[in-house]
Amino acid sequence: MEDSRELNGNLAIKDETPVPSPYDASWVQATLCNISHLISPSVLLVGEPQLRMTCESVALEDIKCEKFLEEKYRLHRALMEFRNVNGFGRSIAAPQIGVTKRFLAINMGKGMGMILLSRNSNVSVYFTGPFTLINPTITFKSEKLISLWDDCMSFPFLLVRKQRHASVSVKFVDDEGVTHEWKDLDTATSELLQHEIDHLDGILALDEPFGKNGIVSREVYEKNREYFDREVDYVIEPTI
Ligand SMILES: [Zn+2]
């Protein structure tokens, strides 16, 4: 079909219609209901040693193993609960619930879900709700840099001014063990994945604030949002 584009092996887009994917919100929701017996995972706060560890890659043969599946569902559940309670939170890395393995749960949320916009090809891919990135690595970083106020579920009471690459490309494995590469991602997805992949190497946004007075309490930021947002050239859009 002329107007459809095959992307990333199992995702396609035709006339910008959302395409069901293995990451469909109903998939995670149904799975989360099935594991309601699991103890609600708590998100580790800054200072916990697991947040500083370099995480191990997930072995491909483990992707369908019970242990990994349980860890993955716990991570999705932690993200869902955090979003419900706090009204923000687009993603979480496994070490944030004490699992020192290289995978992320993401939910760019709000109705339609996540929109990935490739800078160069001008093609959008829509995701409906949560999905998983296993062993993600950055394969390209743009020269162009942006500054923004970043937050984190492990220090939700703080905002940190960061400088990040405006666009990155990311390679990862999906829930089925298939490798994908997302090229030239839009700024929202790029800054998010730089933050999350740093977590897998024990790096927190707090480690390298950009510029003077680069760490502020959320309370102070909320009170003077316009002032602080004028200091940066990119502002994160709410997803809830
Ligand atoms: Zn974080």
C-alpha cells in the first residue's frame, strides 16, 4: 500500500491511524490485574544504592522467563501507580524498583498515547499507552543541544536544569525479543530516553545540573514556573 509505512518491524502507520501494538495499554492493564497479588512496588528514592549500580543486560532467552516477566509487570505497575497518585511520570527504569537490569517501562499517555515523530522522514508512529524497552542503547546523538527542567520519580520533589541532545536514535529489544532502532527521535522522546538510559548506568539527572542554581524544589518551581521556564529552551509537556 502506497500510503502505509512499515516501521520497526512490527509497527506500521497508514493515514496516521493508531496501530495496535504489543504495547497496547489493554495488554498491560490486563496483565496488571492478573498480578494484583504482587506487593505494590515502591519507587526507590535518591540515596538508595541500587540507583547507583550499572545494570546488567537482559539475556534474550530470559525475556519470556517467569522471573523477568514478573519484574517487568512490577515496573509497569509502579509507573501506573505513580502516574495515578502524582499526575505525572512518563517512564521508569528497572533500577528504580531495585531491579538492576537494563529495561524501561514507558507511558507517554494522554488518550492516544505516545507519538514519535522522526525529524528526517516526517513519519509519526502512535502508541497507545505503556510499552517496554529492553537493553536500550543510544546509537546517535545530535550536535544540537537543548536545555530543560527535568524531573524524576526518584526525587519527585526536585527539578533539575539539564542540557541534553535535541535528538537521539535508540536501539532496543521489544517484549517479543525483536530488535528495533528508532532513528532521529523528536525532542520529547529523545530527552526522556537520555534520562532513562542514564538510570541504567547509575547516573541521575541530579549529577550534572546545567548552569547556576540548577536544582530547585518542585514547590519553588511551581510558584515561579514562568520565570524558570524562561531560562530554558524546551519545556516538557504534561502527559496526564
Ligand atoms: Zn528518573
